[in-house]
Amino acid sequence: MVQDAEKNREDDRQKKDAVETRNRLDHVVYSLDKLIRENKEKIPANFLPEAEEAVKRGREAVESNDTDRMRREMEQLEALTGKISTELYKNAAPPQEGATQQEARQDEASQTTSTQEGEVIDAEYEDIDKK
């Protein structure tokens, strides 16, 4: 049995590598596809056809079970995902300073509001007369 294991060690390693590569590529394809679906209107027009084609090629590579092809496609998909994410981040509207300052003031005001008549205040107390 030990001899059989030694003989099959390289085959097992190659199969494991192929499965792991396939799973990683499948994940990268899914992530890019989801990024496209959720941000289609925000993605620059020059990236959209390239991204959709890359997803298609990635799915075909997963189906092919060719480990080298899957690695090449995964590298291309990861690079494209990085470019698209960078563009989305650059094009995102910067937060307005006035709005954040106003929110901070509202939070502070809500924490320091004085109690009004009839408002219930939660408190713990101890009845010292019963001791």
C-alpha cells in the first residue's frame, strides 16, 4: 500500500492542484460577474465589453479543465477586476464635508438632549427604607 501511495503521489498532487485552480478561477469568475451585475451603470463603458468577454472566457476555461488555461484566465480576470475596482473607487463621489459635520452635530445633540416632562427615563434604584 505504501508503494502504491508513493507511485500515485505525483498524480494526486496534480489532481489536487487542478481542483484548487479550478475552484479559485470559478470564484474569480463569480466575483467579477457579480461586480459587473451590481455596478453595470457605474463601470466605465470601455471596460464593460472586455469584462463580459473575460467572464465568458473564464467560464469556458473552468469547463475545459485545462490547468494552464485556467491559470492564464485567472491572472487576466484578477488584473481586470483590479482595474475596474480602481475605476469604481476613483469615480465614487467623495463624501461631503458639510454633511458629515452635520451628522456629527446631530449625533452629539441626540446624546445630550435634556429630558422633557412626561418622558420616561430608565434608571436603577435601591429602596433604602426597606433595609
